[in-house]
Amino acid sequence: MSDVLLVNITWNPTGWRNTYINPRAGHEYARQNAGHESLNFKFDKRNIDTEKFIHGFVQWTNPPTKFQNGGLIIFYTRNIDDNKGQVVGVYGKSQIIEPQQHFVVNGFQNNRYSINIRAEKQFSILFPVPLPADNYKAKSSDRMVPQVGFTYKDSVFAEKILYDELIELSIAGVLQSDYKKLSDIYEYYLGKKFELPYRSQDEKEQEELAQFYKKAKTKEEILDDLKNLQPTDSEEIFVNQKTYKRDNKTIAQIKILRDFKCQICGTTIIKKDDGKYIEAAHIKAKHQKGRETLDNIILLCPNHHKEFDLGDRMIKSHDSNFIEFVLNGQQYKISLTTGQ
């Protein structure tokens, strides 16, 4: 028996909360009708979901007979907008149920909606930050999910998925309720509490890159680099004989340009190794497709980062040079180039 299942669902740009017909689907039926997995992450389907249980659908050739009731279902999709495989969410405390097709829901063929999986709402979540599927393949050419629609996985795989998403949420500054829910799922299935590492891999890369670029380039050269960033640039870069994420280079350069200071209070945190610590906050969050660019990142101390993410915030104006906003009753205007 297995208590971890990886399943394939058709891409849905609405986050699987509304019916969606895929005009580029491989089968004619799918090009004309909404897939029943369209509502997998709409957790309040009338007369279907309850306060405790949510229901969804997976298109498989035959149901997975070795899946253990109460297990974890992990959802994979092919994002056809970006042409990338992604891991997008989980159903926890889940089970396979007999297919039911008697629900009347507008938008499906003959307005008939089907379900074949059930899970507990408090243990199920659409990932605020989708994970790149290639990170979980032995080889990039491997198929993530076979044509039957699912594959059995183990607790090691589940831990890596849940751990990586928790790291992404800690960086992105999403709702505390989402972070808490995913932490509970992690603890339930792994039997241990999730603890943030002292430094994430991204932080390590940013520190190394900052040390390199402080010596290698002037602030004027760094500013030119940042202004010339293109969406088509490679996601990986090669610097000083090592491979890094391009986004970590961008954040490291922004930290240098703005002197590692909080752009609200001017604080710089000095570490015991005499290095400087500051956090990069996204103006438009990553889960809303906000990118690591000069005009979407401001540098904040930990306290102001949390206030910026969770406080009463209203953006009054935002362009490539400045952002002006009101945060918990205080008004700020911040440069997105020099940081002053």
C-alpha cells in the first residue's frame, strides 16, 4: 500500500476554482468541454462540499487500488501558458471514492459534474507558489506522471514537496493561514514540525553573489544590469565558476544598490560575521506572478517586511521609479532605483 499519490490534472489558469475549456487540449472532447478537475480547489461547491470534506476529480485509466485511505494526493499539471510542469497543490486525509456523476453544475457537458476523490478541507491547499516539476525528476526527459494519470510516491517525495513549498511561502510572505495549514499538513504526514533553516539556499546564493558583485561592479554598472533585465533571460546564470538562480543575482544586486537598508526605517542588521542582513519584499507577490525586478522589490527589515505583507496597505501609485503607499495609517514614498 502507498499513502502518497502523484496525479495529473489539466491546466486551469483560474486556479481550479472555475470551469475552464482548454482550447489547446490534445483531445477534441477536452477542447469542447470543461474538465471535471476544473473545480478541484473550489472548496465550497454547493451541495457537494461540506464544512469538513471537499471533493474533486482525477482522470485516470483505472483508479489506484494500492492507495491508502487517509493518504496524501499531490497534484501535477502542465502549465500551457508558460510551457512548464508544476506541482500545484495537495489533498490531505484523502481517499478514492466511487465515481459520482449526479451533480448538476453549469459549465460541464449536459451540466453534469463528476467526483471521484474526497479529502479534508483543513488538510488540503492550492499552493500559493507553484513548484517547478523539473526539480523532482531524476532526468529532465522523465515523464512526471504516466499516461494512466497517476503514480505512487513515498514519504521522501512528499517531504521534499511540502518542505520546498513551505520555504517558498516563508520567502514570498503569503497569508499566515496558508503557511499554518501547510505546516500542519507537513507535521501530520512527516511526524515532525517544520523548522525554517537558518539560511535557505536562496539566502546563501544571494550572500555569495553580493560579495562577488560588490567587488566586480560599480553601482552604476549594477543599475544598468537591473534595468536591462528581460523576461526571456535564462533562469540560471554562471558566475565565478558556479551556477546560480538569476533571481538571486537580481536580489543580491538590489541589496548592494540600496546599501542593505530597510527602505522604511533605514535599519541595517549587522550579523555576528560582520555581514549585513536585509529582506527582499515583493510589491506584487510571487503567487500573483510578481517577478524579481527593480520595480517589484523593496528592501525591508523583518518587522517592516511582515507589516508590509500583513498590514493595512494601500498602494497610491507605482511605476518604474517610485512606489507611494499607505501602511497602517503611515504614508511612504520610496525610490525603486537608489532606494531613498
